[in-house]
Amino acid sequence: MPSIPKEKLDHLAARWQQVQDLLSAVPDQEQFVKLSKEFSELDPIVVIIKELQSAQAEIADLDELLEDPDTDAEMSEMAQMEKDELEEKIEGFDRDLQIQLLPRDSADEKSAILEVRAGTGGDEAALFAGALYRMYQRYADLQGWKMQILSASESAHGGFKEVIASVTGKGVFARMKYESGVHRVQRVPETESGGRIHTSAATVAVLPEAEEVDVQLEESDLRIDVYRASGPGGQSVNTTDSAVRITHIPSGIIVTQQDEKSQHKNRAKAMKVMLSRLYDMERQKVDSERAAERRGQVGSGDRSQRIRTYNFPQGRVTDHRIGLTLHKLEAIIAGDGLDEVVDALITEHQAEQLAAMNESPND
């Protein structure tokens, strides 16, 4: 028997129909956006509910056939086999519905700010940070997302000391949030003549892109400084005060932006990053308050945690949070194989949520 009460499923189906009717009545723009969002959330749930109800109706018909004394043995055997198959399908529908009805992260549908910083390992770490950035760039392309660099500090031998980019699209944060943490690489650098394997690291932060409505921000809490942008070695690259530094006084968060020649564009980019960092800070605070309810580190966004190792000599990638090892390093670092890792992390997270719900006497 399905574990979700029939009354709840009927209520969801009725609400789906109600929202559909309201949408066809041509509501105003604000209401249309709100209803469309609700409909897109309910639609995949109702599809499964209808499949579940169809299977249950078929089982009811088969039960009548099996209980009929006039049904011959061969027909009864076929009906029983069909019933067994349908009951297996119903179990699958029930699990799919449980997953669809799990509590959602309110930021999942948002775009994201991606920050990649070289960690320990000098030039090799910067090269690795560059490789990670290109991996995400390719991954974003495959997902149909748009990626744009907001600021970058390139290293002397290629790669990045730091790169910050916006990743725009539907459901970006839902998939990218699992990338937050310390990524470690083990490989022989091109500059290494002795063939020794070096270990270096880069830190990835994925922040949900915040809108002004997400953050309580007072103008008096900000200090905005403008100055002349400078290039490598301190050389001036601009003759006007176009670079912008924004300081959020209460938190001490500082964002600088000098990539654009326009002060207004630099200010807009810096504010975009500032809002996302403040929003992320609030989310991290709430998460820490709920730490006792958490199970494991999957999706926690703890950026001090070593989450993954890329071992080039052995061609393998290991995600330490779920003990997943894949011998597909080239495909993963190219971005094409990253989906397999992300899917495994999402599945594990959902399994933990389901287990927590089933253990709770209130659910």
C-alpha cells in the first residue's frame, strides 16, 4: 500500500486542477508568475499520481477476475503475474512521490555565483583552479545555462588565483550547490622533471544568486570606495577611478571589482556578489542552527571540508562525502561526466531525507 495518504494525493490533484483553471482565466502578470511556478511544481507530482491511480484501478479489475470462480487456471495465473508487476510499479510510484514531496531548498531554483580559488600548491593550484572553472563552464553549456565571469585574477603561468562568475539558468543552485568545498588534485606538474606526483587544492564556493528582496540591506551598512584600477605589477590600466570596493560594515565582507572600465558596471557586479554572499551567510547561519537535524555533509555547503580528489595517475575521481569512486577522470574534468557525480550526490541526499522522515513519528 502507498505510504502517502490518499486524501493528500487527492488534495494535490485538486489543487493542480484549480491552478490550471486560474491560469486559463488570464490573471494579472504578478499572479500569472506565481501560479505558473506553483503549476510547474505540482505538474510532475500529478503525473505520478495519475499513473498510480491507473495502476490501482487495474489491480482492482484483476482482483475481481481472480476472485471470480469461473476464471480458469491459466487466466488466473496470467492475472496474478500482471498484478505482481503492477504492485512493483506502485512501489516505484510511491517512492517517486515521496521524493517529489520532500522539503525543498527555497534557493534551489535560483541562479548562482560560482567562486573558485587556488589553495595550497602554488602555480599548480592555480592551474587546477583554472581546470575546475573550465569543467564548470562546459557543464553549464551542457545544462543550457549561461556563465559569465564577474572578476578574475589570473596566475603567471595560466589558470586562476581566483575567479568569480555568475551562472544563470533554471535550477542552477539545485545541482551546483554540491560542488562547494575543497577539491584536491594529485598529478605530475608539467614543470616537474622528476615525475613526482604533487598534491594541491582549490576551494569552490557556490552561492545562490540573491535578489534585493532576499536580503535586508541598509545603505548605512555599506561603505563604497572608488579607486584607479591597476594591472599586474601595479601598472595602471585605467586613467579614471573606475574600480569599486564595497564593504559591508556589520559583517566585514569586502567585495572588489575592477574588470570593467565603467564604474557603474563595476559597482553593479560588486553588489551582485555582495548580495549573494550576505544571503549565503544568512543561510549558513540557519543551517548551523539546524545542524542537529542534519544527516551527513551532502549538500551542506561546508567549504572547509575536503569533498573530492582528482587522481590523474590513476585516472580516478573520488567524492569523499558518499564514498563514490569513478575511473572517468578525463570525462569528469572535461565537464561531460560531472552529471554522474552530481546525480549520485542528489540521490544520497534524498535517501537521507527519506530515512529521516520515516524515522520521525510525526511524519
